[in-house]
Amino acid sequence: MKRFALGALILLVMIAAVLAYLLRGRPAPKAATLLPESTLLFLDAPDFARSRAEFQRTALCALWHEPEVQAFLEEPLRALRELIGDTEITANKSGTREWILDAAQGEVFAAVTHISVIPSLHAGVVVGVDTKGQYLKAKTTLAYYEREWKKRNLGATFELKKYLGVSYWVVELHSDQIICHAFLNTMLVLTWGEDEMRDVISRFTGQSPRNGSSLARSAKYQTILDHQPAAHEFVAYLNVEEVMNLVEPLLAFVPQTASAFHKLARVQAIASSVTFAKEQIQDVGVTMYKSDSAPPPVTHRKTLALTSPQTSLYAVRSADWGAMYQETMDAIAQSGNASLIAGAGQCDRKLRNGGMRIREDLLSFVGPETALVVTWREGAPFPDAAIAAEILNAGRTRGQIDLALKTLKEAALGDDGQFPMEGAQYLDETIHTVRIGGSQIAPAYVTTDSFFILALTPDYIRELLVQLKQSKPTLASNTTYKEAMKQLPGNAWSYTYCDLGDCFRPLYSRLRCNLTGSNTAFFVNLNKLPQTETIVRHLSPFASATVTEPGSETTTCYSPLGKPLTFMIAAASGVAVAKPYLVRYFPMINPAGPTAPSGTGALPPSRGSRKAKSQTPATQ
């Protein structure tokens, strides 16, 4: 018996050695070579095992493994697993999820090759995993799960077929639901539909498939890759040109969206990649256009003169104000909202009756450099924020701006009897302010010889005027800002810098305050929210720049959390923080709850009558 067992073991080792030898010189095919040039969507991780290891070095991973973060997420993750029915798999650490992660040694990809609606809706889906050295384990494990699947799905049929010398399995769940899988050397490929599998095999064997050249030979796709970092961890590619061919017949049913679709019609493809750059995450987004257009001018960041070393957010770009105005008016005209259309028309008529054509007489003298400047101090109920734009011919433009904003104020709020516009002198400039209710927010603007500035409060305008006229140190003297800008190209028309730590502290404080007593925390223990410093110590600045070249536009971002997650968290937090302020004026935001929050600090104290004069000295 011992001899038999020893002989069987030797035989298995020999078989494994032979298979390893045969596969040694047969690497997995590249994913792009298996897909048609017309592929709609392609998601690709070129080296999953390497990326998985590199991720461990990022600040996002370090934040995820913080004990306070894990304790807070424990209950939400458990509720999510119950919702998707994943409790059995998750409880078994050697289950399907862990096997997939361990088996993915090389390239991992997913693609939608086409979408058809005749005779029924069908999407061609292809998924692949290069198992490399885990090939035998992957094949054995897959066979095990096939047996388990057969036991649980007695109505399904399983059939082994061969095409162009390559074997593949066909699993028919229903008459219109067919899943196929095959090993192409060490790459496991799964497809939704048998035709898709045969197309993949055709390309793998060098035969001519029914739908032409491969994605790897697409000049459009290769140009996209040329704009991405060579060592990227992940790339997402969307063939906008092909997608537009699918949705174009639907435009006749939604004419109000024609303007947006007209813009998309110029786009050939878009792509976004992720690269782990030490503790940061680099996101590179590329848009390719069918035809060249005049690129926006490079911004020289003149508006840095309005910033201070403590500025939390500085976003600057070259903007065509006339074009933006026309796009806004076109969108309103196509919206179908009668009151909105009437209001826009009334404003335009008032301006024309006053002898001003807004595009020709005003907006052509504003910009192109336009900036958003935000300073959020710890303990403040809301940030100080201002929009600033450079202007030409200030002596002429100042009067046109006054007329335009007075007309807009009357259309939006009412005449001076209801909402008077105050004027106050400060540093030889006139600050115009409109007070709304008892809120601390009082929109104000000023026009200097160089800039038009619109802010949330007159106090912040005074601060910016002091910064501008007394030439105090700006954000450019901040070491963190300088280090962040060094990573970005210098010929961009758009830059964004945000100190996430500075913004997070007050935002998180307000968020925790506003969530107290919330009925949305049924699966979240708010007492387990991580401490502010636990999160802040993993936050570095967010910095991005956009460069336009002939036929393409590239945006490069660096951040500790990645661009999508940063934007998602910022949007969700912004809504949660702003809701107590907005619900006073827009009760429909919270129809089931009270119109004013009961928690402390949810709303700032009233500043009194909206007609009261500012308590800030009018002169310095």
C-alpha cells in the first residue's frame, strides 16, 4: 500500500512538472488582442498581483487598516454582506473571493464588446484572469466549483465543446443565458454568450473573426495608452464614438439633451488610469477628440495674489465666460421649464433695454483666468469662499458689472425694497452686499482694477482686498503647495489645489454634529466614528492640472485617496453639512423631518435683520 501511495505521488509530481514545462513558454495572451476594435468598454489591470502589493504602501490602505476605521465599518460591511447574500463566502476566508484574489497573478480584465437590441437586449461581456503559476490550482478549483454549481442548479446544462482546436465549456442557465469559459494558456476567460467565446478564440488562434481587427491594433486605443503612465495599475477605456452610434437614434425622443449629445459627438474616446505613486494615488484622465479646436490659454495664476498661505482650496482655470453664458442660456431654452425660460428672457430684455448686450459688452472683458478661493478655518460654521476673475478695461467694465448683477438680483430675489444692495467703501474700493434673511451668508462683490471678486460675505472680500493691495505672502509661499505643484505639468490651463486636512477638520466636525440623532444611522454606530486626527494624519493635498494638446486633453491628479473616492466623499459630506442650512429655505429637501435641526451647532446664530449694516469697519 505504501509503495502504491508513493508511486501515485511520484506520478502526480511528474504530471505537474510536464504541464509546468509545457506552459512555461506559453504566456497568456494580452487582453486587448482578444477583443474587437469596436469594444465599447474595457477595464484592465495589467499586473494584478503587483498592484495588490503596491496598494499596501498607499495612504488609503493605511487608513483602511486603522483599528478605529475597521471598528466603525464592521457593522455597515456586515449589513452590506447580508444585503448581497455574501455572508457564507465571507465567513470562509478560503472561499471564492480569496481564491479569485490568489489566482489573479497577471492581467485581469473585463470588457463589453457590443450591445444589441434585436431580437432582444444582449451585451457581449468578456472577463479574463491570468493565473500564471496558479494555473493548475485555478483549474482544479474551477472544476470543484463547477461540480458544486451542478448540484445546486439541476436545470442547467453543461457541455464541453471545441473550436479551432481550443476546448471550452458552455453552461446554459436558460435558453437566453449562456456562460462560457476556457483556458487560453494560463488565462481563464469567461464570456456571456457562445459567439463571444468563439470570437475570442478566433483572435487567440490568429484566425479572422467576424468583427474585424483587435483592440490592440486600434490607433485610438494606442494613443490613449501613450498618454498613460507606463506602470499604471488600472485603466478604464470608453469608446465614446461607438457608444454614440448606439444612442444616436434616441435623440429624437429627448430633444432637450441635444446640446449635451452634440458635445459628446466631438469625443472619440475617454480613458482614466490609476497608478500608485508611493503613498499617493495618481489619476490620469484622457479625452480624445475627432477634430482639433483652439485650446484654452495657459493660465498664469495671477489670482494667486488673492490667496494666503492658509488658503484651503485654490482652483484656477482659463474660462470663456461668453461661451459659458451662451451654453447656459441654450440649456435653459431646451429645459422645458417655463418659469426658468421666462425668467432668463426677462433678465436678457432688461439688460438690452439698459443698452447692454451681456456677451459683447460685458463677458468679453471678463477672464479668461477665473479662480475659486476658499479658506475654511477650524471652528467656523462654513468656509469663506470667493470667485475671482481677471477683467479688462476696469473703468468701463465696472459699470456693466453693477448693472448686470443688479438685474440678476432683482430677478432672483426682488427689488431694493425687499433686498437692498448695500454699498461700502474699503481700501478705495466699493463693496456691494445683499443680505438674505438672518443667515451669516451675505453675497458681496467688488470690482478692482484687476479683478472681479464675488464672495459669500463682505468680510472675506475685505480680507482678499488686504491680501491683494498690501502684497502679503500668498499660497505660493506654502511649502506643501509648492511640493504638490512640482508633480504637475507647467503648461496647464487649469489647476486645482486642496489641502484635504484643512478642509476635512471643520467638515468632519460639522458632519458629526449634523448626524447626531439622525434616523439614517440605523446600521451605523455614530459613537464609533473615527477621531479626526486618525484620518487627518493620512491625508495629503489633492492637486491636479489639465493640459490640452491637438486632438486630446489630459488631466493629471495626485491625492491620498484617489480622485473618484475624494470627489464622492466631498460630495456626500457637502450635502450632509449643507442640508441643515438649505432645509430652512427648501423644506422639500427633508419632507419627513423637521424644518430646522435640533442638534447643537446645526445652524449658525442669526446676524439679525437682513437690512442691518455690516459690523465690520467700512475703512481700515
